[in-house]
Amino acid sequence: MKLDKGTQGPGLVLRRVAMSATAAALSAGAVFGGGLATAAHADSATLTGVVLGVGADETQRVLSWYSSAGTAQVVQVAPASKVVDGRFPANAVTFPATVTANVVNGGYNAHATIDSLKQNTVYSYRVGAEGNWSPTYSFTTQDFNGNNLDFLFFGDPQIGSSGDVAKDGAGWEDTLNVALAANPKAELLVSGGDQVESANTETQWNAFLASDKLRQYPWAATIGNHDVGGKAYEQHFWTPNTDRSAPYYNGSATTRSGGDYWFTYKNILFIDINSNAYASGSDAAHIAYITDVVNKHGAGAKHTVLIYHHAIYSPASHANDADNKVRRQDFPTAFSKLGVDLVLQGHDHSYSRSYVIKNGQKANKDEQPGATEVSKGPGGVIYVTANSASGSKYYDLTAPDTTKDPNYGPDPLNPKSHWANSVENQEHVRTYVRVQVRGNKLVVENLRSGTCAAPNAAVELGQESWCGPDSGATAAQPVGSTVDKVVIHTNEGKAGEDKQAASESDWLQ
Ligand SMILES: [Fe+2]
């Protein structure tokens, strides 16, 4: 590979591969699947489903896409300021893609990692090859230093679950537009799983990936039970640091997707596990994976955020599923001991925010329902479940039922709710979760991205009979309004942190 250290723009030290050298680089580095011999030339490949993903850290991004042909392809990147009238500069850098034959639905999937990104820079990029480029997209890096990070968490878009892909896609696209208009400096879009209803149905994936926001902000994919039963999830999303050992799959890896992965972003450690695999020792294997990642990479992390699909403190229809009862026993004590701060989950298409939970118990019996400020303390963990981000399907809150699980009964302070949850909410409107990391604080909010009006597929199609707060008794609240907000103090008394917390104490005002 040719290295060029002298011609990049200021501060840009990306590996440069001259186009003339690209073919040689690809032949050495790319992994091609079967059928290459009959592949078309690059200039005839149809490129679809381009999606920006997270890399191993804040200096990386990953591009994944589909190609109709298994030809040599790259991602080309340049500072946006150097791209004039759509023309990339001569010193634009290219990163070779790995191109692999799809195992379902034909064609190929490609991915490439962009690295050595600089902070506070707008980059333009396109995928493909000379003579056959995708449209040009852009993304922006923020300040890589400091303790501030905003990211957004989205539950179960599950495109197709209402039965109307177009309506589900419209709600999803609107939530992305609303969320990113309100939070243009969000640095990550984090998935709660269930991107689509049917794992290998590409029309649903096309609708999921339709928004250009997914080419501008990195998507941290999470696998849901609706994604797991096919290979399309893995074909669409390449993830960093992924362990594809057997325990991280619930069945054959030749026909199903899976794997656990992690990344760091600034000083936050994110760990994302495939909760579909839970039986036959998989929960223990997940804990071993998380333990290993925390041991190796947690020392420099200010906070640890864990993400998986199946909410263990479900507020709604999945509250007492057999698999959920198992995870509820298997996970919480380990997460406390590992110093996990925040757990982000999906699956229940309704919102919940737990009390501070330590070793599977409420840490402070006096913590009040809906408290707007909590101190986590050592071993304390907050568990959040995201509501539907697309409006394709909602689940109604369920009453605690100790006949189904004696360990998941009512909250003495609020018997309508499950004991673990400070807040449970369902209004049949689209919402998303915003997390603002501010030094020793995590601010978690559930925000409305829609109203009862379209796009709201489940309501439009009559699958819900009411809409709005208090089971529809109260008028729907406006887009952007707050369902829940909590400031979580994570200061665990480490040396030097009190002073920092004090100096940041006025940031909310
Ligand atoms: Fe779901």
C-alpha cells in the first residue's frame, strides 16, 4: 500500500491509496466470496443500502453497503471543504472495502473502515470505484477531548411490523429527522434492535435505510429477535471488535446473525451483546465477554454503557416472558460488579427507566418514582427500555403479576408499576431516548418525536384504539416534549472526581 505523508490537507493523516494502486491493495486485502469470476465490472455495479457505522473509536467510521457485483470497491474520503462541485481532490484518500458474496438475497455486501479521522471536521465520502460512485455524503466529527457526549437511542423501528412498510418507514424517517434537528451535534445513533420485522426481507431493510441521516451519523447496530433469524443483519452492518464465537449465536451462524461487540467513543465504553442467545450457557458467555472487555478497556472509561435487545425490566407485554425471567436472574448482579452505569434495551416497544438497581435489588428503598435526580453509587445501574421509534408497533404497559414471576412484583411506592421501574410509559406516540454525558453526570430523557397524527402507523391503521397520555384521556403532547428526564450522578468517589463534578455543577442551568 502506498503511503503518502505529504499531500493531505492540514491535520489529515489518512492512509492514502492512489486509485492506480487500489486494485493491488484490494487483491491483497479484500475478501471475495464465490462467484467473483462472473462478476461484472465495477462501472456496472449497483450500490445500495449505504450506511455509516461506528468504528472501534471516535477516530473511525465504518461504511457498509450492498453491491450487485463483487468488484473491487473503496470508500473515498476528503475534508468537505476540499470537495468542490462534487469533485473530490486529487489527494482524497481511499480505504479498500472487503467485498463478500451475500448468502441470502443475492448480490454482495461491502464494508470499509475509515480511520485516523480528526476532530471537529466535516468529511465528504462516497463508495464504489472510479467511474461508478455512490452519491456523496458527509459526516462531522466533534471535539474528541472532554467529557461531553450526546448520543441518541432508538427502540424497535421494526419496519414492516404494522403490515405497511411505507407507513413504518415514514415514521422512522420522521423520528430521525426530528431527533437530529433537535440534536444536530449528537455523535452516535444507538440501536435497540429490531431494525426490521422479517430478518431477510430486503424491502424492509430498504425502508429502514432510506433516510440519509443513516449516512451522516454513525449507527451502532443492535440485533433484535426480528433481525436474528437470517444473515441480512450481518450483511448490512459490519461492527468492530466482534466476537462471533458459538455462544453469541442462538443457532447456526451459517443461517443466523449474531455476535457480541464493543467500541469506545471518547471516554465511554460501549458493549453491545446479542441477547437472542441466552440459553445453553450463553448468558454466562455474555458475562465473560463483558468482563473481558471491561478488564481490558474499562480502565480509561469514564462510563460503561451496555446495549442489548431484550429488556430485563420490561414494563409491558414481554415482562414475564420465559426467556426474560432467565436473563433477569442471570444478569443484574454481574452488571453491578462490572461497573456498568447504563443499560439500554428494546423489545418491549414501551418506555421504562429503572430505579438505581444494585445486584438485582433497588439500591435505595427511598428513591421516589419519577425522581429527576439520582445518585448511582458503586454498583448502581440504571436500566432503560426504549419505546417504538417508528410507530410500527406499540405494547401496552402490563400490571405486575407475581403469579407469573414472584421476583417481578409491584413497586410498593407505585403498585401499578413493576418494582424495578421508576417510570413506565406508553402513549402510542413515537419517542426516542437522548443521553447527554456531562462529566460525572448522565442525563437520560425520553422525548416525543411524533404525535397521534401521521406518520404513526399503528394508530393510522387502527391497531391502537387510543392515543395520548393517560391512555388517551389527555391530549397528545407536542413533538420534542419530554416524557421523562433524569440526571444520574455517577460519581463513585474516585480521587479527583468530586472537584470535577463541582466545576460542572452549573452546566444544566
Ligand atoms: Fe420488537
